[in-house]
Amino acid sequence: MRSPVQAVLFDLDGTLLDTVADISAALNRALIEQRATTLPESEVRTLIGRGVPVLIERTLSRVPGGAPEDARRLHERFDFHYEQIQHSGAMQTRPYPGVAHGLAELHALGCKIAVVTNKPARVSIELLSRLGLEQWIDEVVGGDCGYRKPEPQPLLLACERLGVPSAETVMVGDSLIDVRAARAAGMPIVCVPYGYNEGADPRTLACDAFIESIDELPALLTTRGP
């Protein structure tokens, strides 16, 4: 982290926001409609990370009798229920501790901030707005941009929109796909240990640094070695 950092890119699910309860609720409502077996939240947690299409594919592989032709309908009903939850008093998604303070400090330091997620951009923007985080975020690149992490293109698109070279940008995430995307984009990767990482321990990730919470990031980025 010795080179100047002008921008920070954040993953959303498992990094800024704890979303598993709402994803699990929406998925199980959709499964119930199809008279399929529901999944415990602990299992749904391991399915998160590569976007809804992969979530649906993995779900069907674990549900008895699940068939590929059920994917489109399950995806549609998941989207419906997830949006319903986001616009109701039942929403359980919350920022992790330290997120708001960390984003505010980075903004005060002059860092440009983007969210790069495999979630659709519109859904992500609505979530960030409802939780009061949008004031510090300059751009949101979603999985509907034509590419998904671990491909580097979403990260590079965020840099382009922010007007900052990838060499002066840091990615922050919680999973192997974030690490792979950052490496492919040629930028450092900082990880948090509390995220989803598709069921694997995030502390095993081969990143450049770990932070216990997002509010530790400003100090990490402004500390210079000899």
C-alpha cells in the first residue's frame, strides 16, 4: 500500500452489507412456490458470491428433483420476493459495523469510492440508498454490466467511470472471486474476515492485507512504509 491510493472499490454482499437473511428468505419463498425443499440460511450463505444465476443453479443442484428447466421460473420468483423484502419493514440487510464510519473517512480523505458487485446495479443502488450509504459512493457497477467477477472488466469499468488508473486503486472484498478479479485487474486486494467466501474461511485468502472492519481501511491506506 505504498503507492498513492486515489480510489477504493468495494464488494457489496459480505463486505459492506450482511445480506444473507434476505437472500435466504427470498430464495425459500420462491422454492415454496415451486413445492421444493427449502434450504437453511447457513447453506444459502455458501451459495452467495457469483450472482443470482449461479445462486439459482447451485440451489437446484441441492434441491431434490430440481431440474434445469426450473431455473428461469425460480430466478424470476426470487427476484420478485427479494424486491418485495427490500421495500418492506421485514428487510434484515444491514451494514457491517464500521462501514459507515469507514466510508465517511475515505470520502473525507478525497478517495473516490465505487461498489463492484455481481448483484444488479439497480438493486444495489436501492439497498445502499435505503441504508444511508449512497452519500459516500460515487459509482456502482453491477453484474448486469455484461461481465461478472472474477472477470476483471467490472473493476476496470469502475476505474474508468471514476477516472482513476487501476494502479492507484484498491479492491476490498471477502471472497476468492474478489481476489481473482483484483489480481486480473492489476490492483491490490484487501479482505475482511467476516464475509461469505462461498463457505470457505475468508482468512485463508491470499490477499495483500486483512482488516477487521472497514473503518480500519483509511489508516491502512495512509500508512507508509520506510
